[in-house]
Amino acid sequence: LDCAPNTLGNLTCPSMECSSTGMTMGNRSTVTSCQENVCSYAGYTNNNTILTTMISQSTCPVS
């Protein structure tokens, strides 16, 4: 997603942060050697809000 405030200054870009994590959408953090958390896009609302969700996923190969 790409957002740029308009030149009149009356439009701001919505937050793209996963709540209470400090991570922005698209960022990853390693939890263990085989697990990471990803702040992911979850949709949007009509009132200029971007929804995010934290997804925990395995990074180890399937055996």
C-alpha cells in the first residue's frame, strides 16, 4: 500500500501498525528458530482505516 498526504493537508495516511507490537505491516520478527511473526494486511474500512493482523508462521521445512 502506498499513501501520500494531499497538498491541502487535510488527508493523512492511516496507521499500518499491528496494535501494541510496534511492527508495521510487512515487518517480520523471529520468535524461535522455526517460527516468525508477520504483521499482515487484513483489509480496510470506509473511514480511512487499514486493518492489520499478526500472523505466526512456521519457517522450518516440512519433513
